Amino acid sequence: MRLLMRKLLIGLFAVSFVAACSSSSMRIDRTFEDPGYVDNVYSNVLVIAVAADYNARARFERAMATALSSQSTNAVPYFDVAGGDQEITREKILAAIEAHGYDAVVVTQLGSQKSEVSVKAGTKKTKVVRRDEQAVDFFRYNYETLNEPNEINVAMQVILVTDFFEAGEAKRIWSAESTVSDKDNVSYLINDTAAMIAAKLNKDGLVGH
């Protein structure tokens, strides 16, 4: 796909999407919730994407922060706090929490990926070329068989793992897996995936109330 599930996910998640696929789908399933924190609501969230490619990470962090932000929730991308392309380390995250008072950290990274390749054989067509204008030449046409190229489709699917941490105790209190299939428009993919994760966090009562 297309360089951002190529980059949201060589970068964002070290994945490469290459071919076209017209259909797509996405879903999210919560995989863990700490019952001791079900009534907690967080309003100052640091957003992190684990990625080798800085541009991919920054785009996803920005999209997630935008999707989480509301009148009651302040969400900030890590690249903005760190001042650009900086290594993500525990020490730097703790320093950001102390400096800016974040009460939660949300981290998204690649869980797994798979691809399916299909090949559709090209059809044969006949091209007719007139080679002589003389009426007496009864064989004045050349007939050439043309082979259309094969159509190769690569359907990609990735599972993104999102963990939500209580910042004060540095404790994971919520996790979910997002299953995302290949889509033509990379920006649409990133924005929709971020919005889906943010909506689940809101529905589960961790933000937005």
C-alpha cells in the first residue's frame, strides 16, 4: 500500500505494504483491563508510537493525539514533547511525565502481520496492422497477438497492539488489538485507525469524560 502502511508500518511498525487492494477493514478488541482502574479517567495523555521511521511515527502520533483530544482530554504526541526525532527510552518518558504532569501514556506498536498474494492472468488480444494499400494484395494485414500483463494483488493485514499505562505507577491498565487490512489511501488508514483506538478508549471510560 502504498507507503504509509508501508511506513506505518516499516516505520511505524516495521512493515512494508506494496500492492493494491481495493477493499479494507478494521476492528479493535480489548485484550486486557485492570479491574482496579475501571473507574479512573485520565485527562493528560502522552501518545507514543513505536517506529523505526520517524515520519511514520510522527504522523501516527499526531493522528492519535488529535483523535484523543477533547474538552476534557489533553493528548500530546511524543515527538512534539521530545523536540523531533528522538529515541524513545524509559528515562525520557519518565522525564516527560514529570515535566508535563501526564497522568497516562498510550503506546501503539506492531503485534503481527500477514500477507496473501494472488495473481490474475492477463488476457490475450489481437492487434491488426495494415501493411499494404494495394487491393491485389489479399494478405495485406499482419495479425499480432498481444498478452496483457498479469495482475498481482497483495492483501496485507496487520495487528497493532495498544497499551494504556497509568503514569504515576508506570502500570499497564488496558490493552487492545487493532486488526487493520490494506487500504488505498494511507492518510485515511492512519486517521481511521487512530480514531478507532481513541473511540475504544473513550467507550471503556479511560478518557473523554
